[in-house]
Amino acid sequence: MKPKLVVVGAAGRMGSRIIVLAVESGGFDIVGAVEKEGHPDIGKDAGILAGAGPIDVKLADEFLEAGDVAVDFSQPEAADRTIDYCIKNDVALVSGTTGLSEQQRGKFKAASEKIPIIYGTNMSVGMNVLFNLVGKVATMLGDEYDIEIIEQHHRFKKDAPSGSALTLAENICKATGRDCPGSLTHGRNGKDALRQKGTIGMHAVRAGDITGVHSVIFGTLGETVTVNHTANNRDTFAGGALRAAKWLVGKEPALYSMADVLGIS
Ligand code: NAD
């Protein structure tokens, strides 16, 4: 039996690619395509909208049918409705939406006592390897190295810094004993903007259609070490999310991560 998939944010950039890859893989039965109230394409075939051909599932502004797993790449304001639906219908949840509040992340944690959940700020394999690595690099280099994180995204991205940049920073803080978010400095401006030792500089670039570039710079007097990840297109995230969705179905209730899916936790 193929897992029944519900896509939330189904008409968005990520939602569309998830529908296309799910259809192409033949590994899912798409049973729901949910969008925000008032979306102009409500009622149209979600597969045609995504460019996957007809799938006989209409874009809806509500959850109509219970699936096995929901994949949500939408906006933070959608998160509460998605969690409530998943708990009520015993549906596993993969959420890639970034910019969630502390309270919403707490709600994921509470919900994970009832359903299996994966929340990941970046679903690509390469970035999850980087998440795993940065703390080790920071620890090996030591506190003489200044750390700056630069992320680049398309002009339509609402939240800043990116969820992935924050995860990179959190992992470095965890590994090196820095306070998070206390040691993060967002941007730098003015006459008294000298770098403070131990801080992590966070910088967000927004331009054109950049899919996603993250650079972590470790610099000291005499050398600079840079680790870099470039997402060439959204399919790296969409494919990772579907891999996570397949892995999650049938798992015990808990809050899992992409590292668990990839076996690198
Ligand atoms: P997008 O704006 O193209 O798509 C978001 C879609 O969600 C839109 O179609 C919008 O109408 C819809 N939406 C808004 N409110 C909704 C609601 N209440 N219910 C249902 N749908 C609703 O954005 P995108 O580029 O597809 O990105 C979506 C999210 O995924 C963002 O938070 C982005 O940062 C994140 N993202 C995460 C990863 C990852 O790997 N975790 C990768 C890329 C993007």
C-alpha cells in the first residue's frame, strides 16, 4: 500500500515540486492538497497546477481527507491548523516551514507525544551533513576563530535569517558552549560596530531567484576556513521531504530529525 500523502502549501514553490516528485516517484497516493483560504486556484486540479498532470485532487482551503502523512511547506501561520489536523486524524507530519515561533516549536514537541513528527529547517542531504559538521569544526578550531554565517536566498523569502542559518548557529553554540541566541549578532552597522569576541555574525542576502547558499566562515589571523553549501534547485529539499515522509509512516510518536532519516544523528 502506498502512503496517503497530504500536501500543505500545495500551490507554493515547494508544494508544487513535492507534488511533481511524488507523482513521478509513483511511491505515494496524493489525497489532499491544502492551501490558504482565498487562494485563487482553490477547486483546480492540484497536479495540473504543479505541472505534474491531472491527479484528481482539487486544491482545497481545508483538510478534507485523512492521509498517512502530511508534508507542510507553507507559512508559520498555517502550522497550528496542520498540527491540529494531524493529531485529530493520527497523521504523521513532516514540516519544513521556517520562521516558526518558539511557541509553535513547543507545540510540535507536545504533539510528538501523540504522532511521529519531523521538523527540519533544511531537508537536503548535504545541508544535514553540514549541520552535523559545523559544531565539530568550531570545536576543533577553537575560540581564536571568529565565526560568521552568511546565507543567500531569493527575493521572495519572508523570514530572516533562514531557518538553516539558525540551525547552523544553534549547533555551533551547542558544541562550543555559547549562549543561543545571546551570542548571535545580526548584521553590522554604524561607527561602533567592532566585532565582539565569541559572537557569531549572522548575515542575510536576498536577491533574485537564489535557491539557497549557506557559508560558515571561521577566520583567525593568518587563515580562513569556509564551509559552504549551495542548493542548485528546490528538488533537493522536496526529495528529502518525501524521503522523510516515507520513513516516518508507521514510526512511534516522537520528534525525529532529518539526521534520523539519513542515519547520521
Ligand atoms: P511559497 O510562498 O512559494 O509557498 C508557500 C505556500 O503556502 C503558498 O502557496 C501559500 O499560499 C501557502 N500558504 C500560506 N498560508 C497557508 C495556510 N494557512 N494553509 C495552507 N497553505 C498556506 O514558499 P516556498 O518557497 O514554497 O517555501 C515555503 C516554506 O518552506 C517557507 O517557510 C520556506 O522557508 C520553507 N522552506 C524550507 C525548506 C526546507 O528544506 N526545510 C526548503 C525550502 C523552503
